[in-house]
Amino acid sequence: MSATDAVTESIDGAEERESREVRLRIPAKAEYITLCRLALTGIAQLREIGDDAMADLKLALTEAVSNSVRHAYGPDGDGHVAVTYELHPDRLGVEVVDDGAGFDPDEAPSFDGEELSEGGLGIAIIKTIADELEIESTPGVRGSRLRFVKNL
């Protein structure tokens, strides 16, 4: 039996699809964000995911990883970002962790005149897309964790 055909047997003998987890650790550089999206596309082939849901997942993932790449380690990008994909029969979870500078997850996006500034917009987008969102980060403390779940 191949990994994609793996099933687990429940106590009553009925078959259930197995949950999957894939971990990826990338350098904190923008050129690796595409690799994160490709990994998401690959793991998503194991479940029926609609085009709209997949587009939402890619957007949320891109925003989450971009935040870590752009803000956690400063302009030199000297660090890593860990991405964990959790595929379940009814949902897909994504966790993005870095060891960079923390931030205030409750800070609202700010306005520069009448224009919305870049800060905080990515998290606002993820909140709109995700069915669940957890953020662990504190200004002045190293490391941030963002995890979102999209029901399938």
C-alpha cells in the first residue's frame, strides 16, 4: 500500500482516511515562499479541495509566510521559517513558526492618510479566509507562531 492509499481501521471496522502532516523548514527569504505554496498544492492532492478553497488556502499561506520572511528577521533575512501542513479528512491546518522578532497580533492595520498601510493587512486577510486562527507572539520576545485552519 502506498502512502497516498494508507487508511486506518476504526474500532467498528469501518475505514477512515488517515490524517497527514508534512513539515517544511525554509530560509527566511522571499524566493522560498513559492516552495511553501507548491508543498501545499502537493499535499492537497490527497483530498478533494475545491478551486476556491485552494485559492484561499494559498493566499492565507502566502500572507503568513511572507509576514515571517519580511518582518521576523529584518532586512538580512538571516533565519528560518517552519511550516507544518496538517491534512485531515474535513480540514487543512497550516502552522507557520519563526524565531524572529515578535509582534502585537492585536494591532489593527493602520492608515497613512486615507490609504491602508501594509502593516497588519496580512493577518486581516488570514482572519477573513480561515475558519480558525491562533497567533502566539509578543513584541520584544523572540519567536512567533501563527496557525490557521480551513474546513474542507
